[in-house]
Amino acid sequence: MSTRRKVLLGGAGLLALGAGGMAGRRAWLDREPALPAATDARGRLLWSNWAGIESAWPAARAAPADEAELAALLPRAMAPIRPVGAGHSFTALVPTEGTMLSLDRMSGLVSADRTLGTATVRAGTRLSALGPALAGVGQEMPNLPDINKQTLAGALATGTHGTGKNYTALHGAVTAMRLVMPDGKVRECSRDTDAELFHAARVGLGAFGVLSQVSLQNQPLARVRKVVRLIDTDEMLASWPARAGHHRNAEFLVLPFTGKSALITHDVTFDPVSPRGPDQDADTLMSLKRLRDLFEFTPGLRKTLASRLLADVPPEIAIDEGWKLLSNERPVRFKEMEYHLPIERQVEVLREVIRRIESSATDVFFPIEARIIAPDDAWLSPFYQRASGSIAVHAWYKDEHDWMFRLIEPVFREAGGRPHWGKLHSLGAKELALLYPMWAEAQAVRRSVDPQGRMLNPFLEKLFGHDRL
């Protein structure tokens, strides 16, 4: 058992003081959310996303084995045609009454060049499988997201990212792509070939055709030291710009109602491997939940007790290949909103987000995540021509999340934030067009490859302002 877990769970006696009056209320609030029917009136099987907040009963499901089978399928598939990966997006990108298309059978490494550090990968490859596959040829993606269950296609389509001042989101490493259009034609694009499609579809929300194959520019496989340390939140906010520039990968998690933040850094090292132990994050989260449950209505006492429980927790250190440490297991389900802000406004906005949560959303116990991402030139990238600081807020999957839209999204929007494509937001085509300098050009490309809107479900029609022909 980690020291952090012992400290948190060691306060059980103190927590029990408030257990009596709150137990019944929490038992009611903590009941499982109602599930949609497993089949609809037509006998179609249910699909739902990881968070359980989006679902559908598609009329058809398909899982082509290769690009040729995919190309033969698309012209005759029932619309809307929606690719599905791991279901880790929180928005309604996937739900369809038409065809739901899985790329799980189109996975694996196609080829690699050890000298150039490049690799070509089938689009349905899960990031969890891509890490060891690239390691086997001496390569790595040095900037992985927090969770690695996504397919490569899904991660690229939504602008999924990790953190690091000098590192772009995953799509920044893409050098070429193969896409199958709704009419079944296959198009290969890069900066030099079919460049407009390349720039528009690198972050394409699964709406510019179906990605079948991706070429990546990677880096030599490296060993990194991962350090997780608790820091007073005020100190963390004051020192973040300097810390962010000092480490290869750096992020921090504000633990609301505790006065503490967890700084997480990764730096290249040649020290011997020291693998990380069993994941304790879920236990820590549930300990923070117990604090919330018992002291939700006395936030001052909640913070005082948390400060005591988290005092003198030593750093956690692990040394291993980067792909083993950058991503994490996340067994506790949640709902998330994340916006990407001009880097110079990140700390200012984060201070306001913390203030609003701790004054008006006392049921929140999930951390607030802060990361940094380098600019790129993909037309629909949230990081288009702008170094960005991201802020993500979370709610447990059983808790209400309306506060994100009411309290937090207005702050993000005032600061010129661009939403993560796979996470909760309320924006439509009118608002998005103001945030993306190449919005009109990207929409022109999209209409040219799918003039009938066969790749668009109602959610994407709202995003793109598309009227069916």
C-alpha cells in the first residue's frame, strides 16, 4: 500500500464522525444511473460510450478486416456512417441510427524505418498496443494522453494530446494518411500530396472519410523518470510557467477543497528501471469522495481535514520506458469538459475555475487537470498556430455535471478557449467559426469529400452547420 493511500485512508476514524446523518443521502445520490434498454423496439443492440452519457441503437454494425473491404462497404452502408473507437469521447460524435463502423480488425504495425524513426500503422490500433509495437522497433511517441485505450484513428480525429512545452498533440506527428471516402475511393494525403485534405482531415472528427492507415514521425525510444509530488496549490500556480518549461512532460492536478496539487513530471534518464507499482489513483479518488460525502456542506472543515491527511506525503518515483509511464489506468468512470486556452491565460483562468468550484460546486471531488501543448498547423486542431494551456474539469459518472456548463464554460469561452473535440462543450458552427482561422476552408474540403453528409450524425451537423441535401 502506498504512503499516499495509507495517509488518506488513515483518516477513517475522523471521517466516521460525520457518517451518521449523511449515509442515507449519499446512498440515494450514489445509486447507479438508469441504463438505456439493451435493445430497442426493432431489436437493435445498444451502444454506449465509456462515461454512459451517450448511446445509440445502430441499424447496422460493420468491422472490415482491411482497406479493400472498407472501400467496398462504404458506398452501400446506411447513413449516417459513424466510425467508433474505444468510446472514450464524452460528446455525441459516434451515435447513429445508421451504420456504426469499428476499425478494431484494422490494427497493427505495417512498417517501420529505424533510421528515419518513422512508422506506418493501421488506424484501428489501440494506443495501448502501439506503445510496445513501436518500442519493438526502437521508437516511441513521446507525448501520450492520460488514457491509452483509444484507437489511433479516434485519438487523431479528436485532437487528443498529452503535455509538454515542446510537444504537439498526437496529430502533430502525422506525416501521411490514407482515407477511404464515402464513395469508396481511397485517397492518400500528406503535406506534398492532396495537401488540403491532409490539413483538414488530420483532426477530422471522423467526418472526412474513414482513416485506414497513418504514417508517424516518432522519436528514439527513451527511458524516463516519472515523479509525482504534492505541492500547495498557491505555490503550484505561481511556479507553473517555470516548471512547465523545465521538464520534458509536465502537468498538474488541482485537488479541489484540499489546498494541494499533484505535480507530475517526466524527464529522460539513464538510471536503472524502477517500475511503478500497482495503481493507487482509484483509491485516492474514493478517499477524496468520502471527504466530499461527509463534509460537502462544510468546505472549510473539509479542506482542513484534507490538508492534515495529505501533509508530508513523499514523492512517488518510477523509471521505465515512456510509453509505460505517460498513460494511466482509469477504472473510475467520469464526465469531462476540457478547453484549450492561450498559454498566457492558463493560470489566470485556472484560478477562477478553482474559485468557482470551491464556492459553488461543493459536490466536486475529481481533480482539475492542467497541461500544455505546442502549436501545430492542422486546420481543425484546437492548437492551430497557438501554444496552449489546457484545463479539464471532471465529475464522477454518477454525479450531475450541469455545473460545468453553468460555472466553468463561460470562463473558458471568455478567454478565447477552444474545446477539446471529444469532451463536453456547447458550441456550434457559428461559435466555432470564430475560433478557427481556417474553418471555412476545412468545411469546403469536408463538403467536397462528402457532399451528401453521409458521415454526419445530428451532433456533427450542429458542429459543421451542415444542411442535408
